[in-house]
Amino acid sequence: EWIKVEQRVAVGTIGINDDTPEEATETNKLHVPFPNPSTHGLAISYTVAAQSNVSLKIYDTSGRLVKTLVDSDKDAGFYQVNWDGLDNKGFRTSNGVYFYRLEVIPEGEGDDYRATQKVVVLS
């Protein structure tokens, strides 16, 4: 599975996650990962507005699928998934930039939602 990803990388920027589970679930949203850069694992959170099929996947900079974190139906709400830095075969990923992509496809009415963000992995 391949996707095309184009992104400029700023080195030295640290993201702070100020999103909270109390945030309204009226819209789908991919939240800021924590910590970023990551050394021993990463928490990725997202909000789903209505019952939907949800996919959350990690890709490398060439667009190759590294890890599927979520691929299931979800009710409306706030979710958090931890990525331990392993790929789908159980091998540790190398240092570098990765992209995580959230796709939310509502089961009823509503627009599909797709968002991609980057994370830096340092061992």
C-alpha cells in the first residue's frame, strides 16, 4: 500500500499536545502527537464526530506503509493510540521522519475526513 507524501521538515521543533478529551466531538480531528520527536513511543490522539470506519496508519517518507494502528469502526468520541515504534512485522523502525494518516469515513451522513501529520523518531 503506497501513498504520495510531500512535506518539508523543520528540525529542532518540539510539539506540545494541548488537546484534551473534553474537546467537543462535533468535528473529526487529528491531534498533535506526543512527544514529538519521539524516542521510546508516541501517543497519537484523534476525535471522531459520528460512528465511522476509522483508519490510522504510519508511513515512511517514501510513502510505504510501516504500521497499521487502527482499522475498525468507532463510535463518536476521543481516542488515543500508542505507537511503540515497531512496524507491522514487529521490527523496530529506524530514526527519521514518519507520517501518520487518519481517515474517517462516516457510516451515515457526513463528509469523509483525511489528515496527515509528521513525527520524528529518534532512538
